[in-house]
Amino acid sequence: AAYLARDLVNTPANDLGPDALEKAIRTFAKRHKLEVTVIAGDELLKQNFPMIHAVGRAAAEAPRLVEFSWGKARDPRVTLVGKGVTFDTGGLDIKPSAGMLLMKKDMGGAANILGLAHAIIDAKLRVRLRVLIPIVENAISGPAFRPGDILRARNGTTVEIGNTDAEGRLILGDALALADEESPELIVDMATLTGAARSALGPELPPLYSTDDELARALLAAGAASDDPLWHMPLWAPYESMIASKIADVNNAGASAFAGSITAALFLRRFVRQARAWAHLDIYAWAPEARPGRPFGGTDQGIRAVYGYLKQRYG
């Protein structure tokens, strides 16, 4: 699971665009004898995934949502969602050159979710697993979405685009809304979502947000036991005002630079309404310096913690 995640993150974007990432998922699914469903291009609009489409429509390779399932239908439903931005220019709110250097790793959430799925399937945990991976490249061309655009998400939420570089939460929003529709026992998403998380906690300690404090405590304990540390952060409701919009339900970025990881998590929470519990990991997926068991480069984060919790509960 760890090697799968690391290898995908380390692959440069010229070798791992949306087409190649889909192919890697299909190879994974074939190995485990699973069926894959893909919704791509304008079909995303027809099937009501407008935010995934908007973020990825400027790229040479079409945006898409990749899905597969495993396990017995009667078992508890666990759904995993991973951010699959194969490269992030920032869109029209373009990143400075230094900010783009590591953006091949912006699909680190998808890579880690795929690694976690492997661990769950290989251990034959007693869950009905569903995996949703929205895949895009946030590129710049004529069809690029713009600051000031209003998007209507899958669940009906209207989103004002305050910054096109806050694109990961948009594609996750549509995928989380789909995951939520079947009211699963648990939804876990992983995403290389905010620089604010790194400013607060550095590269080795991902923030964990959850609608269930008992779940959060269990994930922290499982992470501590497996050298995969997490840090519980609050879904602080008063900060909703920081992503308020005068013309839509919510702004994807907001005007304030404060509490960026928290406000991103608050944004995502709007798309989870029916699931019994939800956990969001704002991971870095990169080791800037080699450590024991963690070579330099793409790294697994959150896999061992979530797997340890699931094994204890459903093993």
C-alpha cells in the first residue's frame, strides 16, 4: 500500500496525467478483479458533476470521476475519496514558479486512497468498500474556469469562485456529495489540500477533521501505534464567515488568509450530510528529507492510521 502511494506521487506529471492515472487505477482494479466505472468529459455535466468538469475542462486530457467497489453488500459501507489533481498550475490565479515545483504531488490524496484500498482488500476486512477518485489537471487555456464564476455543485450548493487555485475542494465536493447519497457508515477523504496545513503543522503531521470525535480519537490512536501521526483539528463553525459569499451559498476561498486548513474542511463538510461519520485528512504526501522508513519524495500519509482503525473495527 505504501509503495503504491509513493510510486504514484513520485511519477512526474508528463508521465501521469489524467489518462495515465485512470490507467493505473484500472491496472489496480484488474489485479483485484474489480470493475471500474469512469465518467469523463462532458458526460460529467450530463450526470451532474459540474465542479469536477469546471476544474478540469481547460486541460488537454478530459476530467473524470473514477469509481470501483469491493466487498459484500451486507457489510458496513465505507467510502474513500481521494483528490486526483495530476498537476496544479493554480489555474488563472496562477501559482508562482516556486509554487509549482512539487505540483506533480497534487494527486497525493488519490494515491494514498488507492494504497489504503489495497490494504483493505488484501486484508479482506469486513466492509463494503467504495472508492471515488475525481481526476483533473488544473490547467490554463481558453475554457478555464474563472475567478468570480458561480458553480452549482452536485448537491445544489452554489459556489462563488474566489480563487481558481482552491480547486481541490471543488472536485472533492462533487465526489463527497455522491458518496453521501447512499448514507454510508463512514466516509474518509484524503487530499493535498492546503498550504495552511503545512504552515501550522509541517510536512510530517497531517491535520485530521471529523464530524465524530470518537472516530477522531480512534484514528489518532491507530496512527500513534503505527508511526503514522495525525493531529485533530476543529471544525470551528464561527469560521464559516470567512468563506461567506454575498452572491452564492459559499466562496471556495474567501477573503481571509487565516485558518486556511479549517475553512477548507468547513467547505467540504457542506457536502457530507447523511453519512454517519466523516473524516478528512489534509495530507502533504511528500517527505522533503529522508527519515527512517520514509525516503525522500512521495510518501504515504494516513494509510496506516486509517487501516489500523478499520482493521481493529472490521478485521
